[in-house]
Amino acid sequence: MKNHHKLFIIIAIASLLACEKNDPLGDQGELTGNVVPFVLLAQMPDAPAGDTLSLRTVAWAVNDDIETIALYHRGFKLRNYEVKLSVRAIDNVVHELSATFREDTLFTPSTMVGSFPEQGKTLNDYYQTLENAYVVVHDFVVPVGYALSREKDKELILAMNDMVYANFTGVFSKQFNRNMMVAVFPEINRFSLTYFKIDGDGFYTGELTDAGVKYIEDNLSKELMKDLVREAKVEDNTRVTIESVATLRVTHNARSSVRTFRVL
């Protein structure tokens, strides 16, 4: 009878343990102010804008004291431009001009994708016994703002923003000479002393004055430049970072996990 009694106690204890969540941090003691949750965000593939990615994050903490799990996205975009022009001057000489420009990095600030538990749920709804943790799976549509620049040649010139285009007009205006300027801007008097330099003997040097350079900067429109383009291209390097943040209920301590993917 005594052995049967001991066996009953062992079975009862085992049954209670089987119903409880296995706490991997249980041996570290009670929750304190410097204990933070654990959170791990799964890797994701590179994807184009508009594609849907499945974000999966796993989190747990001492005493299951996680209050919220949140997902965020942020990103940056680097663009390197290269433009080549072909200008036929009034003396029928063809001049090849080129310029490059690296645009300042464009940052997308951190934006929330989703917060969990969702309306009408508790965090326990996300608990998975097999994982021994809370598991959040959420669809994320890659925003169109991360789309790569795919224009080239004439289309790229027309698509440039004002800052990028102004850089190219500033560079190209300094590469023009007198015969080129008159060919592109036939309204200009080829004998103008306002726009063209002369030497000590009164002959035109072919160089532009500061006013001539400024005229080109101000009047080389996109419509004019696109007709001069031999080649225009842009290298667009865009990265998106997904961040998963788990926050404790009592201390509000948090820990995050991040993953970055490339926009195709």
C-alpha cells in the first residue's frame, strides 16, 4: 500500500508539471528590474515593393510577464546617378559630356506594423506549446515607397526631383563652350559679350562668362536635356529593417530583434 501511495503522489506531481509552461528562465529567480524578455525575429527573404512577407517572431520571459510584442519597419535608400550627354555644336563637332551624382541617403522613419495582443485577444492566444513561447505571425506588405527606381535614359531625366536635376545642370553648364551653347540655345546672340569671353585682342576664346554658365543652369530644362541624353542610369540600393520588440508588463523593460532585407 505504501508503494502504491508513493506512486500516486509521483503521478500527480507529473500531471501538474505537464499542465504548466516550461519556463526556460525559471532557475534565474524572481522577476527584477533588470530582467528583460527574450525575443527573436525570423529571417525573411529579399523582396520587391508590393510583395507580402510573413513576419514571425518568438518571445518569452520570466513568469510569462510579457505585456506586448510590437513589429516595426524602417529603411534607407541610396541612389547613384550617371548621365552622359551628346551635344552637337554649331561647328558640327560632337561633344560628349558626363556627370555623376550620389544622392543623400533617404531614410524612412520607424513605423509600426502591428502590436500584439490584437483587439479582443490576450497574449495567451499566441502561446504555442511546441515553441514553449509566444509566437506572432503577421503579414507585411512591402510599402511602395521602397520601390526601386527603374527609369533610364530620357525617362530618368524626367523623373529626377528638383534637387538631383539641379546638380546635373550645375555640372553640365560648366562643360559647355560657346559653340555648344549657341547650338542648344539658338536665341542667344553668338557675339554676345555678356555670355562669352574674349581675349586681349578681342577674339572670342570659346569660354563662357559666369553669366553664360548661369544662363545654362537656369534654362537647361528637362525637355532640352532629355533630347541631349546619350545614356542616363541610376543604381538604387534600398534596405528595409524589421524590428520586433517585446515589453514587460511590470518594469516595461524591453528587448528587440532586427532583421534586414534587400528590396528587389
